Amino acid sequence: MAEGERQPPPDSSEEAPPATQNFIIPKKEIHTVPDMGKWKRSQAIEKLVALLNTLDRWIDETPPVDQPSRFGNKAYRTWYAKLDEEAENLVATVVPTHLAAAVPEVAVYLKESVGNSTRIDYGTGHEAAFAAFLCCLCKIGVLRVDDQIAIVFKVFNRYLEVMRKLQKTYRMEPAGSQGVWGLDDFQFLPFIWGSSQLIDHPYLEPRHFVDEKAVNENHKDYMFLECILFITEMKTGPFAEHSNQLWNISAVPSWSKVNQGLIRMYKAEAIPSDTWGLGISRLGHGQSEKHQPPQP
């Protein structure tokens, strides 16, 4: 450019704001810990929720049949057959095409996570299979570290809702239940995650989860209390009698101690140590439900 030559003035149209803009008054959107999930939610989270919504819809489309037996409604087998047929297609909606080779393996964990179609039962081994399903998605990069809150409070919580609907609709038996001496007939992990959610809560203490009023007022916000509510809906009689382990836990002074104790209990009792090494071949066949230590 020749010395003294002047540059043309910048085009004012490039600096002008758009003709129309939308503005909103800021408001508080995070009131509880689960609310944080919507700010940390990837597309994969939404797809997983949609997958679980499909399973939920299939329950509505497969009503229980009339049968003499009170428990283990055989319509569950019809529902499960549909999942067995469509599992890979469902997982393919979550897994990107460049990872399509992983779909058949990951789909097995999904099928193993909803109960046993022969016995029509459900237990902590099936719950562990869903945790393994989510772990697989993390390992292959479908789920990210940023998704960790939404994985628990969005995806796993939706999974729990669907499993509870299965249990109630088809009157599924508990797989390998320890009765009153077990923590719960069907679940374990939500008690661990739910107790961690309540650590340092300003007013809810472990003693409050046996208080019907406290549970009714707070269960929508806290996973642990939602578990307690479901137990009270499914069982009758004094809480201390039908859920003795949880009743004892309510005497623990802090949620951090409850959480630590539940983690130790899960490692020692809920899943035998060799289940993880043998993988899903042990899950869904009752072996992981027996709570027996491996033989030397």
C-alpha cells in the first residue's frame, strides 16, 4: 500500500447488532443437586433417556395376562422377547456409526439389566449389568466425564423408574433376596449414590428417612428417599420389621458414614468378587444374586 494511502472506513454493517434479539430476565435454575444435570447433559444422555422411554412404552403395550399365579406374570416374557429382538437397534441409536462394532457386545449388558425371563425375577445382579452397560459406553467414549452427574441422576434414575414399573406390572420376584436381612429386595446402587447426594445436607439426617413426612416431602429431589418411598409402597407392616437393615442404618449419625458403610457392604455382599471377572455370563443366571463368597 502506498505511503499516505488511507484505508477505507470499516463497514458499519459488520458491527451492527442483529435486527432482532431475544432477552430474558435471569432466574435461578439450580435448586437441587439433580438440577445440575441439565447443564452437564450430552446428546448421548438424551438418547439413553429416549431408549429407556421406549422400554417404558413397551410395558404399556404389553399388559399383564390373567393367570392363577399371583407373582411372575408371563406377559413379562412377551415384553422381554421384544427387547431381546430390538436391543441392538436400540443401542445403535446411542452409539455413533464409527463405533458400530461395539453394539452387539454392549447390547448384551442392556438385555441382562432388566431381569430374567425364565424365572421372571430381578435383583442386584441385573442392576449391576446396567451399571456395566453404562461403563461400556464410558469406555468407548459415548459418555464423557462431564456427563457423570446426568448419568446417575438422569439416566440411572430413569432406569430405576422403568424397573420399578416392570416389578409392579409383572409382579417380578426378587432374585436371591435375603429377606429382612438384605438391604433391599431389588436395588443397591441407588442407596450408595443417594446417600452421597445427602452428605452435608443442612437438615435431612439419616434418622429422617424413616420419617414418613420427611420422605413424602423430599423424595422427588433425593434418590435415597425415592427408594424408601418405593419400599413403603410395596411392603406392609412396621418399617423396622420388613426392612431391618435400613432401620439400623437410620441410627448412623451422618450420611458420610452411611455412604462409606454401604460401599463396604456392596463390595462384600451384593456382588461376589468373581462376578466382575466372569462378566455378564454370571449376571442374569442367578449366580450374582446368591451373596456367597467364592470357594477357595
